[in-house]
Amino acid sequence: MEPIVDDATLKTVIRDYVPAFEKMLHVLDQSAIERIARRLSEARDQGGTIYVAGNGGSAAIASHWVNDLGKATKRQGLPPVRVMSLSDNVSWLTALANDEGYERVFSGQLENFARPGDVLVVISSSGNSLNLVRAVELARRQQVATIGLLGFDGGVLKGMVDDFLLLATEKGAYGLVEPGHQMVCHILTACVAKAYRAV
């Protein structure tokens, strides 16, 4: 049986991926990471809650990051990071999707919790997911700061959030943007762990 993909094709995919990822990282906006880290640290110090939301691979990144922000930033005698992934409560998320529409799965949860001083971080490669757009709209009405970790050209969310970090790629380059967002989340966690003050 002939192989489905020939060796030359595999070599090309592997050879091209690393330079493309390096190119994306070469223009990483470090000042945006600094601004976002400060905003997250301020929310922690002031007792605000950080909500994180994403779809698909970005939902997995949100779950991983919430775990890290909640655990890896703890310091004795200092307030913990209050953080929640809006992608993790499957029963609530599917109830909202079934009863009110998938565009409401995040904003419907935020209605119960969001208050001034909180922060909503939306993770999206395309920047166009309607449920994230609705969550940002709700957050803004509730005086919740909004941050986007975005890819491709930033999409609609780029013009809606208070601040963003964009990993600019061609549209559809999920394989570059998603690991890039995961790396940025690790950097932000390390920044929040270091950027603290006694209360």
C-alpha cells in the first residue's frame, strides 16, 4: 500500500513550521504583555475576578491558563488570583446553548458574576466568535475590563476590547496562533507571580 503522504511532503511541513512560528514570535508585542500583566495583577490586588473564555482549542488554553493563574501565582500572605474559565462548566454552558443560543454561553454566565473591577480575557484566533463578542458587550455594560488574546487579523474583537495582544498570521493558521497563545499565557502567569505587592 502506498503511503497517504509522501516523505517529501512531511519534511516540507516540518521544515516550514518552525520558521513560521519564529517569525510570529519575532514581532511579539512585549509592551502589550506588560500592560496585560499589570491589569491582571491590579485585579488580583484589588480583589477582582478574572474570567477567561474561548472556543475549541482556545477553550483548552483557557482551562490550562486558569489552572496556572489560580495555583502558580500563590504567595503566602498575599491575595490569591480569583479566576474562572467560562468554558469549563459543561452543564451550564450546554444549558445556555440549548435554551438561549450558543452566542449566549459566556455572557449568560457573566450576568451572574461580573462586577466593576473584574477582568474578562477572551482568547480567539479569528477574533470573530459571536459568543465572545456578546461576552465583551456584556462586560463593558458591567464596567468589566476586557482583554483579547487574538490571532490572524484580530477580527471584530480587536476593535471592541480595552486592550489586546495580537499574534498576526494569515487567516486559518490555528497551528501557529494557538501554541503562541499558550506561550503568552505562561509568560503572563510568570509576570503576575512576580508582580505583586503586600496588602
